[in-house]
Amino acid sequence: MEEYIPENNLVVLFFLFILTGGLYYFWWLARVSKIFGDDPIINILLSIFSATIWSQYLNLKYLQKSENMNGRDIKWFMIIFLPISPIIIQHNINEKLFSGR
């Protein structure tokens, strides 16, 4: 039996971010950090103690990795979409890893 992953539905992911006041971001960050081979605990701690500067860096890094994972190059104007980058990253992950659903 497959585990239900709420992030597969981008609308659910968006509302989880909104309804939890951004706390769900840390859970999502831990899951995505594992996918990209980073240490989730270090990423969460650095995000909290750096007043989200580290999370902005991670969002750009994971946005670039997720675009490259699907064979696309990140464009310079993608920085405009940084506030919604978790949604874009999750869409790219869904496109690559869960395309059979």
C-alpha cells in the first residue's frame, strides 16, 4: 500500500502552508532535503536561526536542482517566483518522481 503524500496535490500543499502559518514549510523542507541528499535537521536549524535567509538560499538551490532534474535550465527571472518556489519545486518533484499517477 502506498503512503499518501499530501504534497502530490499542490492545492493541499498551498493551503497547508497558509493554514499552519508557514510551520508546515519545515516539514516539507525536511522531506525535500532528503530527496536532494541534504541533511534535513541542519537545514531546518539554519533556516530558523538565520531568520529565513538560509531558506531563501535553499529555495533557490532546490528550484535549480528540480528544474535540472527535469532537463530544464533555470532562467534568471525565476527569482521573481521565489515566494512560491516551494510550490514550483514540489511540482517539479511530482513531475519527475510521481509521473505515473
